[in-house]
Amino acid sequence: MAVCPDLHQGYVRACQNLGQPENPSIARVLQEADESDKSGCTKGITLKIAGNNHLEPVQRVTDDDLQALASVLSNSTFVTGLDLRYNTLTDAGAKHVAAVLQENSTLRYLNLMFNDIGTSGAELIARALQRNETLAYLRMTGNKIGNKGGMFFASMLQVNSTLEKLDLGDCDMGTQCLIATATALTQNKSLKAINLNRPLLYSQEEETTAHIALMLKENSSLVELHLCKHEMRNFGVERLCEALYENSNLRYLDLSCNKITRDGVKFLAKLLKRNQTLQILDLNANRIEDDGAIYLSEALALNNRTLQALSVVSNNISGKGLVALAGAMKTNMELSYVYIWGNKFDEAACTAFSELIERGRLKPSCTDVKPYEVDGHVHLAELSHGLKKHYYWTPSCGEVTTKDANTSLAIAAVS
């Protein structure tokens, strides 16, 4: 049996060699990892050193702290996951991250979301990933790497053949790197999920959406695509739908927080009548109104039997459109997750969704509304459920294991 290294003692020695104090948060996590694996050395340890744990005091990880931790991880063959979200890592810390990626041969999950890594740090990490052959999931969410930093990741995607999930949301990327990323994905055969949310775009031409649409015609591996806050209009939606007629892989399409109206939803409804792969569609915070909801309802009621989750939160839909969606669920048994809060509820809409829930057609955990009655009238209250409930945070009790109200590939998971 292999002798399992003592992670905590290795960290203590590394701190002594570097002449720096131990970070108590890191020490505690490493001690817990050692204690949980006393019976034998098992691959699959994930070190969760997040800086936003509110149940106990946390000392956020600095660049110097990471240097000591990196020296331990570089030689570890048992740690497969590292969660460093919401800490204070900068470009100097990215140098140590790159060292781990180059030297560690077992790390498959790395979460760096909402640190302070910039362009030069992005370059170091991206260059390390050109040679890394094990990492499968990277979250850079919220690090302001900018357009130039995004270009380094686009170049990496031309070389790396191991990465399966990449999150570059809220990273201040621009038009150039979005086009470069789309171009790289026409050839990349390994990436299954990518998040490109909230770029900084200064054009109304929707050229980035056009390039992403061209990519979808060629790409044969991508199953999850997030395009939230892309200033997308009906023209862009039409280009995407044209591409998806030729794409038989995409299962999760996120078009939330754009400028899609009922005319754009016409193209999506036509697509749903023929598409046999799309399972999750997020239209949260657009403006599809009643007509758009009715277009979707007709497609779902009469033709589509593939879509499992639909979010139309905050779309200026009134009772007529909401009743149509409820009616579609009576004939379409595949549609199981529906999120509708933020629209205009009249009594007919409240009654329609109340009946779906009471009859068991719509599970309370699969929607964001809960019926209640006052003076003989049915109303709906909000539940904190949704496709992105756990995108920016996870419950203090640990990772969410159920599909309900989760975010990344909750219904059709990446390996």
C-alpha cells in the first residue's frame, strides 16, 4: 500500500523553509484532509480553502501563503481538487498556480474565482495549461484578466486537449478575445462547457455572436454554452438558431440578461420544434412578453420532447403567457424545471401553476414559486430556486449533489 504523505506536516516544513507564518485556514484544511484519509491513501482529495466561509473565522490566502501550499501540492499525487475562491491572490500568486499545473500530475479541478489575478497572471496560467495534461475544470470567474488575458486562454484552447470545462465569466473580456475563442473552439475537440458571461462590448453589430454561431456549426464537443450579458438582440438569436439546426451536441444554452424580444423567441420556438438535443434553455431577464411565451408554449406542447428546464424569469410576461406555459406542461411530460418569478401574475396564472404543483406535475424543488391562499384567492410567493442558484456560492453545508435548482450541467453532466 502506498504511504500517504502528511499534507499538514509538509506545509509546516514549507513555511519554515520560506521563513513565513502558517495560514491557519490552510493548516486546518490540510489537517482535516490528513485525518479523513487515515485508513489509506485515496486519490480524490479536494482541498476547499475558500475565503468566504461565514461559519468559522477565515484568513484569506495571500500570494505568500500559496507559495508554501504550492510546494506541497507540486509533489502530491493524491490531491485532485483545489478550491481557492474569494481569496486575495494576484499575478504573483498566479506564478505559483502555474508551477502546480506544470508539476502536479493529478489535479483535475481548480477554482480561482473572484481573486485579483490580472492579465500577466492569466498568461502564466494559460501557458502552463498548454503543457498540462490532467486539469479538466478551471474557474477564472471574476478575475479581471481583460481582453489580452482572454487572448492567452484562446491560444491555450488551440493546444490543450484535456480541459473539459472553462469558466471565464465576469473577466472583462472584449470583442477580440471572444472571436479568438470562438475560432479556437472550431478545432478544439475536448472542451464540453464554456462560460463567456459579461464581456465588455462596445459595438452594436453583434459580430461576436455571429462568430460564436459559426463555431457552433463546426464544433462537435461543446454541450454547455453561457452567453449572459452579451447585448444580444433578435439578429444574434437568429444567427445562433441557424447554427443549432446543424449542431447535435449542445444541451445547455444560456441567453440570460440580453435584449431578446418576442421576435427573437420566434426563432427559438422554430428551433425547438426540430431540435432533439437541447435540454436547458435560460432566457432569464430578457423581454419576450406574452407573445414570446406563447411561441415557446406551442413548440413545447406540440413538438418538442427534449427540453427539460426553462427559465423565463423577469420577461414582462402577464397572465396570458404564463397560463400558456402551464398548459404546455400538461401535455409535455419531459419539461420538469420551470422558473417564472418576476413576471406579472394574475389570478389565472396563479391558479394554473398552483394546480400543476398540487397535482404533482411540477415539483416544489423544480420551480421558483409556491402557492398560498388569502381570502379565497390564490397567490404565488417566491422560492430561491433557479438555474444559477449556486453559481456564485455554495451552501455552507457543502457542495450541492441534487440536480434541482443547480447551475452547471445539472441535468446532463460533463464527465
